[in-house]
Amino acid sequence: MGHTAASPDAAHGHHDGEFAHPASIRMLLTVFFVLVGLTFLTVYQASFDLGGAEIWLSLIIATIKASLVILFFMHLLYDKPFNAILFISSLIFVTLFLGFTLLDAKAYRNQIEVRDTLEESMKPVPKQPDVEPTRIGATMM
Amino acid sequence: MSATETLEHSTDEQHDDHSHDHPDWLAHHFDDAEQQFDSGKLGMWLFLVTEVLFFSGMFCAYALLRSQSPETFAFASQFLNEKLGAINTGVLLFSSLTMAWAVRASQLSQHRTLTATLGMTLGCAAVFLGVKAVEYTHKWGLGLLPGHLYLSQGVPTNEDHEFGERALIWLCVLPAIMLVGFLAWWIQALIQKSTVQLRIAGPLLVAAIMYFAGVGLGRWIESDSSHAGHADHASSAGHATAHPAHASANEHGEDHDHHSSETSSSHEHEEKSFSIAPSVVTLPQANPEQVALPKFGSVPSQDVNQRGRAGLFFSIYYCMTGVHALHIIGGMVVISWLIIKAAKLQFHSQYFGPVDNVGLYWHLVDFIWIYLFPLLYLIT
């Protein structure tokens, strides 16, 4: 994964040094084909019924793909550490955001189920599915 | 390499009309090219942080809805075409490759490679949007609409395939106008022998054509999988009886699995009459109690096949993919800007920040799609 030599720049004297680090074509192609392979893997994996493990497996594969994109295509591996700190901190905050929201996502489950049962028992005739207000719809909207 | 030529070219010219030492591509308030590059890149990463947090709001909504009603997601996700999603993933990954390659080319002053890779990135973005247009309009025709607009699947009178077709034509109007415009520009540049204009109009023209290639590809796959995917759906949905006549009679028939019809013979009868005269058919309403409905988890499909549930899935689907598509369009605008700058040979080893930063943005759009694809399309 080394860098190829930067372009010759002898003729200009205004600026010190090279800061461009061109990625090697071999590295770019390797990352691309690994990404395509992982895409096939995740599609293939979806054809099995893995129950609860399915979402975690597909999220793990997606995270590997995302890391490859970030580290190599976006050059974060070779970038200034401060940029990496910025980006990783955003991911930490996303984790906090999702984690805390999901913590009490089911906190009102019991009340919803009690109300649903009441509604069911009061309903005289089953109505058409497409006009019927729904459990989720009624609570979320 | 031509880096030095370009540099001298640009610096010499600018020195004449600038009273101080800064070349044209270096802003006054920066000491040197590296400082300018690092500042720009820091700003771009900060912007990407806000983008990640912005999208996380929608991912949060997704996680909440899915945790509350996993069976809705399992049901509604069937209507998404896995193949088209996978193709679009591949297209975006390839565009990420060409974008990363463009950054390399700009650093090495490989102007021809730079224009070519930027053009390919733009073309891939256009293919992505073309496929997306087919996916969206196909769903609109089936009544797979967000929230309260959702029409329960399996009731033929609800469906208006013509609407989907008309919507697709509307989504092709602007690209068609752009195609004609770019073609005219390209021909004009050809007549005037303006190489700079040719280098700009060429990639733009190719991108406009690629949109229609994407539409064609999408339609081909979509019609293909409505035939083939149908059997899958029927079996997975619990309808053990195969409907060969059904599949051939109705191209757009993937929704009929969840039909609450009573017997398979009446089912087939309805299919046929529907495919002949969709507007005339009125279905005898099935009695839900007598029908063995396909189940999703412990919930019969009838329960999830309605506005508040599958409709909510499509709300979040259109919201997430729609905002993502807007980002693709935004990316196309800035890539076009890069193509203009690249055509004027403005990038070299001391000034490639715009290519690098647009590249970062483009990879982030790819990054988001990497999560969207399995979360929306691959739910079993």
C-alpha cells in the first residue's frame, strides 16, 4: 500500500515540498474488488434465514466495507490524525444517539399492548385492512 | 510530466497581474499551498461530520420503527428489488474507485486521466439515478407510496401501472433536455474546434446518455425479476400453489402474492381479467377469516399490509433513499464543476484540493449507501 513517487516539481520555487501522496493504482483496485466481493457476500448472506443474527451480520459486513472506503478511498489512514479524530468522534456520537434512543424504545410497549387489546375487544367487525388505523400508525402519527 | 509546464504556465501568467508573490490558485490569506490544502480538507471533514450526524437522524428513526415492528420491514422489504439495489451498490463502488483515481490523477497532473475518471464518476452517478428513477416509478405504479398514500397490496383496483410509466417519462424530461443541450454544445465545440469546451461537453454528454442507460438497465432488470422473482415471493409468502399463467400474464404482478383471495383458481381468474382490463375489474372482497394468509413472524400479512405499517416503511424508504439521491445530484453538480476546472488544466501537485474534497464527499455518499442497501433491501 505504498505511495508512488509524487510528480517532479523541481521547476517551481515558491512552495516548499510536496504534500500530495498519490494512492497507488494497485491499492485502489484491490480495495475496489474487495468491496465488490463483500457486496456479493452480503447479498448471498441475505438468502439464508439467520433469524436475529441476520441484521448483525449484514451490519458487520457493511461496517467492514465502510471502513475500507474511509481508510483507503478517503485516505484517512494517511491523513492528519486530527481529521481522523473528528470523523471517529462523529461516529461515537451517532452510537450514543442511536443507543440512548433504542434503550427505551420498548418502554411503552405494555401500554400499547393493553390499549390494542381494548381496541380489539371493542371492534365489532373486522374492517378492510387499508382503511383501518393501525397500531404503529396510531401511536406514531 | 506536464506538472511543471502547467505550474509555470499558471504562475507566470498570474505574476503579471498580481502585485505580490501568490499564484492564482493560492488564496491570499494562506502562506503556502500545503496550508491551503490542509485548511480546506479540515473544513471538508467538518462538513462530513455534520452529514453523518444528519443521516444518523434518519437511521435512528429507522432503528426505532424496525425494532417496534420487524414484521412490517420483512413484509415491505419484499417489494424492493434486491438486484437493482445490488447493481446500484456496484455502480456506486465503481464511481468511488474512479473518484479516488481522479484524485491521484490530479496530484500527478495527468489531465487526460483526470477528465476521463471524473467523467466516469459522473456517468456512474447518472446510471445510479436512472436505476433509481425506474425503482421509484415502478413502486408508485403499484401503490407502494409513503405513509397515508400507501395502497394495500393485492387489491388490483388500487394499482395504476400507467401512473408509474407516466411518472418515469416525467423523470426523464429534464435529463432529455440536458442531453439535447449537451449534444448541441458538444457539436458546437466540435465545429469551433475548442478543445477546452470539448473536454467539458464530452463528459457531460456521456453522463446524460448514461442516465438513459440506467433507465434501460433498470427496466430490463425490473421486468426480468417480476417474472422470476414472482415464484420466489409466492413460495416465501406461503402460497404453495405455483402460478405459471399468472407470471406470464402479468409482468408487474409481484404484488399479487399477498392477495387475500380464497382459492387459487379464483386467484388466477382475477389475474387474467386484471391484466386484460385493469380498470374494469372489481374484486369480490375476500373474507379474511377464511383465508390462510401468509405470515411474517407471528403476524399475518393482512396486518402489516396497510398504511400505518408498510406505509411507514415506505415513508422511511423514500426519505432515506430520496435524501441520498439528492446528495448524488449535489455530487454531480460539484463533479461537473471539477470537470470544467480540469478542462482548463487547473489542477497539479500543489493544487488539487477541490478534487480531493469533492472525492471525500463522494465517498461519504457511497459510505451512506453501503449501510442503506442491506438495511432496506436485504431484510429476510
